[in-house]
Amino acid sequence: MVVDLDVCTGCQACAVACLAENNVGIVGEEEAAIGRAQHWIRIERYWDEGEYPEVRAQFLPVMCQQCGKAPCEPVCPVFASVHSEDGLNSQVYNRCIGTRYCAHNCPYKARVFNFFAPQFPSPLEQQLNPDVTVRSVGIMEKCTFCVQRIRRAREQARVEDRPIADGEIMPACVQTCPPGALVFGDAGDPDSQVSRLMASRRGIRLLEAFNTEPSVVYLKREGGLDV
Amino acid sequence: MFTEMSRRDFFKKAGVLSAALALSGCGGDRAEERLVPFLRSPEEELAGVFTHYASLCRQCPAGCGILVATMGGRAHKLEGNPRHPLNQGKLCARGQAGLQALYNPDRLVGPQARAGAAGGFQSITWEEGLGRLTEALSAAASGSGSGAVRVYGGQLPDHTYGVAARLLAGLDGGVPGVGSSENGARPLVWNLHRALDGAGILDAVSREMYGSSATGLPFFDLASAEVAVSFSADLFGTWLSPVYFGRAYGEMRRGRGVTRGYLAQVEPRLSATGVSADEWLAVPGGREAHVALCLGRVILDEGLAAGSRPAGVDAVFQDVDARGLAADLGLSFERLVRLARIFGVSQAPLAIPGGGLGAAQNGADAVRTVMALNLLVGAHESTLGASSAKPADSILATETVSSFAEVRQAIEDMRSGSVDVLLVLDGDPVHDLPASSGFSEAAANVGLIVDFSPFPTDTGETLAHLCLPAPTYLETWGYHVPQPGPGLAIVGAQQPVVRQLHDTRSPVDVLLAAAKGVGGRVAEALPWENEVACLKDVVDGLRERTDASITSGDPEAFWMRWQQYGGWWATQPDADPPAPRALRPGLATSAAADVGEDPVEDGSRFLLRPYVSLTLGDGRHANQPWLHETPDPMTSVMWDTWVEIAPSSAERLGVSTGDMVKVTSSVGSVEAPVYVYRGIGPDVVAMPLGGGHRAYGRYAAGRGVSVGDLIEPVVGAEGELAWGTTRVTLEPTGGSKALATLEGSESTVVPEGL
């Protein structure tokens, strides 16, 4: 995935699309106040140096970075946090025993834990996406790059006996992002849009010094007219 | 009824079925009870496969196209409709949360009437409810006509507005087809969100500028702009059509040609849009247009103005003392000159008159000034335009935002007892109007208040005599002409995507049935059998146009395609758009003319800056938990209303983030936690709208505070609410609370490498 910070407006469309697509639970104010909100994608706001009226800030959408060398994986005693064959850093809910070691080890704070069973007062349960498991109490969860959509696209392509087209798979956040700041695709295909964007001189990865090899590339903001 | 269906006939049958459902709203004969269970699945319903229906988002007034993923008769996910020219497949946070309006656990499940003067509600039948409404309207029709009836809506779908306008005209014995009679009332469309958007002011100025041949708001082609200056427009958050502007911004930044577009934001409080902008110019609230005056003067002086500009534009800027004004605004003159140069020489400049211009009493003149800047640099030849006429004559009266003066007059009429019937077709006036407007007290003198909201609103719970709940927008019909549009004529299609969950009826069906009961001129004004028949009439008028996304000689086929694709739109912009003429804004340049006297310098009083919440809007979405738990982009606060205060002021008051303060204006006071905010001046405090419902279900009731309780009812020069002129004092209460935020600490360090 590529996140173009030059066009991200911090509008939170991705965050709500993710709640809807992935049946993410709502924890309420008291739990959210102690850091237990369960967003799989969040938009961080960083202040630049400078005081009003010269104050500036910037947004940084953060989701699971789907690390190549994921710090969450070696610490899981039950292999709930494992690498899939396609390189996704997957979370196997029915293996998870809730040690929370993985969340502790994630430098991106991408993992969230179900301290309580999620509540969907009737008829809110009807909103749930039938493609996605509802996680129960004691389970760790995180962004999956909308693996259910990847699976559907792959099955569809197999049925039609064709390769998956570039841009055909869109995680919910990517699909809804109004300015198109989020781009998803096959980084292994040199002709895909993400591959071209990843090669940009603006590209960086978050906390690269940890050697986690994130699959998400951020494109720094342009400097405006002075560049 | 589905089992024999062929794929080809799918949309035809789907349309007929949906029509049957809507018809059942009138006849009391519930078609859905006759549905055969899916012993054999219908052809289009494959187990495990989503069926997508095109419709319209009605979470805000913008009217984006949506696709609803349904399975087994339930809606599971909302997406943008990729074909709809306004949003092109994109959707915002609020749009995504629409499922929680549909499946809200606190909806009204059927009609109810208040038992006794101050009693609770009792369930009634639709016949009883309709009977009471018809009786009251009949009395009005035989008495003082529309003078005794008021219709209110915070945002009304176009067909609802059109039908309500005709009802009022009919009560006056008006001619069918005329939206309002000479002295009759129009539906009142107003709330704090619309006021903060400045939609009413922009509409009025646009009419002056483009004349009566233009319809609706002007459009702003941000995608094509090279240099855009936004004057207090929260483009990507809440202003008018945020998905359209967000999408356009992506295109602008990536550059239609080789140029990356440049955005400057002029505003008093750093908004999310200000963060996205390349340049942020902080100015006192209500004085944004003075920056336009400075830019215009510099552009004139340096000879950068466009060659062809309407006569009279130069006069707006000729006498401006740009250097003095810049100093007065606290801006560096050199910085303004630099911006003026890139703006002036651009082939595609755009100045955007945002809602913040309406903060002070000179809002209309501020908008005229920004529009004059557009004409000066020739934006009307590249990025700014207006639509010439309605897409078709069959289109009913389009929703027009009222002025605050009209709302005040209606409230005065209610107070004096001359209003017998108040129909609240949408929204929640008790919460969405400033408390100081006196709506609640005045409404006590109204004979019959009918609330049509699907939810137990503050108005419904505290004032209504009769609740005739509407279905949510995902369960009913409609059409909408988006304003502002993307520069193409659009008539978006709204259709039910799931069966109605509760015993609800569309307000249009209710009004049509009541009009028939009243008879006479009222029934003549509203001749349709039901909502669908009304819509079919409207849609059929579009068949005349050949330059459009859908065309068909067959009315039924046209109607089905209209639903299938989520609407109708022209394939080309207007061939002959209306030309603008220059206006004469009498914009005074002294601070006192804008927001009154300067704040007292001892730091005990602050100018209150209300703003529309990105997640909760004006409170319409406060019953949707996804939006409550979505952090505000600037503060990351969830679930509450907060008071933003500059670090220096916080230090002076001895408060920090989470400390409770009592905020007091001349008309009311509220208690809320402080959020120390770096993007605001020391003499201003900002608060988001959205909180402070008394009712509205479990997620909204008693949560946060209503900024509307503080806003003084100051009427601007041209009848608008000058919502940014209220001054407040802050007094720490000694209490504090743990705000739910994302941030662990107030980090000022940008991650390495960014």
C-alpha cells in the first residue's frame, strides 16, 4: 500500500469505512479514554514546530504496516500472528489466547485487543459484514488489508480464468478515500501503480530503523511552490 | 413473485416491487406481508454474493451517489457510486456511517401521539395520525391559509421540499406548480450547520451575480485550479460538499497537467483543511475577506488582473490600503504580495468564499468581495461557474436555505399564537437552532406540532403532539439536485434498498394523503397518488434531454435506468452558462464593523468560534456510535464536546487539557472540558457543534454540550445569523475529566523522515 501524504486531508473517511467493513467494535467513552478504542486505521496529527499564527501540522494515517519482518510474529506462543503465503501478516483469531505480547511488540501500535465482547444492540447487528468474523472477548485484532476483499477478487479472477487486474482489489479505506491518498496493489508487479509510486523520491517507510520491512510506503508532502 | 424472473427483467421487477412497498405506505395494505419466503432464492440473490443498489446519501445536504451492498435483504456496506459525477465512487466518514441511521436501536417504530398536555406518548394507528393531521390542515385551509402552517427542515430532499412548498401554496389557494405564493410561507430550511456553511448567503449573492437565469449555488472547479485561496471553507471536512472537494483536491494536487495545485487557507482557527493547505494565514474571525481586499489591490497595482473582467470589479479594490490592512490583520505584507502574485498570474485561480465569512454581521459583503476577487483574476473563465437552469421543467422547487430573519419571523409568529400547525419534516429545531432564538418557548403556543423524524429527537420528545416517523433514507424514495454540483446537471436517484424496518411512512406520502383529505385547492396542488407517482412525473421530464447519461423513449425503461445507475446527469456542461456581473460590496475595513468591539484585553473574555463537527455534523449524527468513536482530526477527541483554547490563555487561566470550565455568554452557559489547542489565537475559543442532546437515543442523550446554548441571536446586515460575534467568559470549575483521545502525549516531534 502507498499513502500519499501530499493529498491526505485527515477527513477520517478511511477510519469509518474500516469500522463498517471489518465489524470493528465500539468501546464507548470510558474505555476509549484509556486507550482501548479499536480502530484498525487511525489518523495521527503531528504538530510542527512553531507557535500560532505560524503553527502547522500534518496528518499520518497509520494501519498495520504488514511488516516483512514483523515483530509481532516471533512473540506469539500459539502462532496466531503468522505470515501468510502471500506475505500478509495475518491474525488467526481462533488460535489467539490473548497474551497481548504481539501488541506490546508492535512499534506502530496497530494492534487492538478485545477487553470486552463487542456490543451491537439490536438491530445494529444487521449492519455486520457477513464476510468478516466478529471477534470475541480476549482476542487480538488488527488491519488485514481487507483480506476478505483480496480473497473475493482472487476467486473471481480464478472463475474468469484471468489475472487480477491492477487496482481491482481495494480495501475499504482505499475505496472510499476522497482524494485518493491511499493506493493498493501488487508491489511485486513492477508495472502496477503502487510499484511506480513506491519508487518515488518522496517515499519513506515508518520507523525503518527497526528493520521491520513495512509493506506500506508513505509519500512525503511536497513543499509547495518552493520546491 | 421472484421465482419466474429472468435476469433481463430484474430491474423492472425490482422497481415494481419497490413501488408496491411505497404504495403500501398509503393504502395500509402491506405488500411485504405477501412476500413468499425464499424457499427457492430469487435469481439475483445468490447466497454469499452482494447485490448492489444505487441510491443517494442523505447524511448531509451534499447528495453524493452511493452503492449499497445488500445480502439476504440487509444492507451491509455503503460505498460511493463510481458513476455519480459528484463523488465518483468516494464517500466521507459520515456517509460511511449511514447504516447506523438505518439500524439505529433507538428509532421510533410507529406513529405515536402525546396523551394529555404533558403526558408521555401512546402508540396510534396511521389512520388516527393522518386523521389528526388532515383535520388541522383543513382548519388552516378554511381559515388563514398557509399563514397558520409552518414547515421546518434542517435539510430536505428536493422532492420533499417541492411537495411541502406546493402544500403551502395550495393552502393559500395558490396555483399548482408555483413554489410559493406572494405572501405565503416557504418551507423553512435552516439550522446552525447551514448557517455555518453560509449556504444561504452564498445562494443570495449567487443570484445577484448571475441573475435569475441561474439556479442553485455556483460551482467551484477545485480540480482544475492551479492556485486556490480558501476563505474559511473547511473544504474537506464539512463545507457544502466535502467529498466533491476532497476528490477534486486529489486531482488538483496530482496536477491535471504538470503543475501541482497550490492551496492557501485563510481562517482564524486551524482546521483540517488548513493543515492540508500549503499556506495558512491566520486572521481574526469575520475578517477573512479583508485578505481578499489586500490581494485584489496588489493584483491591480502590479497589473496582474485578467484582461477581460466585468465592469466595476476594479472599483472594489481601488481604494484599499493594502499595507495598512495587512498590518491590521497581523499579516506580513510581503507574504500577501507573494500570494497575490502567484494567484494573479495563474491561468486557473480560484477564491472560495467559505462559511466562515458569515461569522460577522457583514457576511454577504464578505462573500461579494471574495467573488469580486474571482472576477478580477478571471476565475469565471476557468474555475468558477453557475448552472443556467433547472435540468427539466418537471423538477419541483429546489431546496433553498432560509435566512435567519425568516426563521426569527416564524418563531415570532409562533409566539404570537398565529401558527396552528408546525410540521417538522426533518431535523431537530430544539437542538439545531440557537437556544436564544426562543424556538422552544414560542412552540408552546402552537396548536399541533407534528414531528416526522425517524428518531426520538429533542423536538419530538419535548414538544411534538404527534410523531409520524419517516423511514430513513435507505428505506425510501427521492431525488436530489446536488448543490453545489460538479458543473454538470445532475438529478440523483434515491430508492429503497431494504424493506422498511418499522411501521414508518415517507413524509411525502403522508403530505399527499393529507392533502387529498383536505381536498379543494390543496388537493389540486398535490395531484399525485403517492411519492413514486410524483417522482415518476419529475423523472419523466428528463427524457427530453438527449445530452445525458441515460436516454430512452420508453418512460418505464427510463425510470428503471434512472434507479439502476443512481440518477441522471448531463454528459456536457451547460452550453450557455450565465455570465457573472460585478457586485458592489460595501465592505468596511475596520475591525469594529465586523465583530463589534475588540475583546477586553484583560483576557477574561473570548470570542466564541463555533464550528461544524467533522463527525457529528450539527448533532444529526450524534446517534451513530461509529461517528462518536471516530476521533476529531485536529484534537483526536471522541465522544464529547470540548473547548479549544490557546496554550497561553490556558496558562493564564491555570487550566490544562481535560479541566472543566464554565463557558458563559450573555444568553447561556455550559460546562465542558478544555482542550489546549495550538492552532487558535489567544483571544478566541472554539467549540464543535454536535453535542448536548436531551433525547435522540442512547448514544446522544446527555452527551457533550450544545454550543447553540451560547450563541447570541445577532442578525447580520442582510438577515443572516452573525454566528461568530458571541463573546464568552471562561471560569474553571475545579473539576476535570479524562478526555478520550488517541494521542498519548502532546507530541511536537514529526516522525523521522517525514
